[in-house]
Amino acid sequence: MIIIPKSKKELAADADACVYFLYLNDEVVYIGQTANLVVRLSGHSKQREFDSFSFITTEIDDLNDLEALSIVEHKPVGNKTL
């Protein structure tokens, strides 16, 4: 598992399966999962307000669990409560 600091957009192109965190003013506002981070962030830039992001790469089989645990821990306003 690799943790990449926020605002490292140039590294997003190398990410495979990952759980990502969108931030606004240093607060996590949304958590999601994707197999193509660049495309997913592009879509979010039109739908959600955020000023930075971070992500954790993981195996495809672990995406759902890691995303769910992250949502429970951070309780972002953009995610439905689990």
C-alpha cells in the first residue's frame, strides 16, 4: 500500500486500483474508489468542489473494504453514512 500526499496530481496517472480522498480546506469531503484515478478526478472536477486529493493504492479485491473503513473513519459530508 502506498500513501501519496495531497496535491500530487502528477503521480495520479500512475495509480492503479485505489481509494481516493477529496479535500476542501484540508477537510475530507468525499471518499471513493477507482481503477483509473485521472479519469475519475476529471469527472469529479465537474461535479464536486475540492481543492486537493490523496489516494491509497490497493488490490482490486480490497477496494470495497478499504473504502468503507475510510468512510466510517472520516465521515465525509459527500458520502452517505454506512
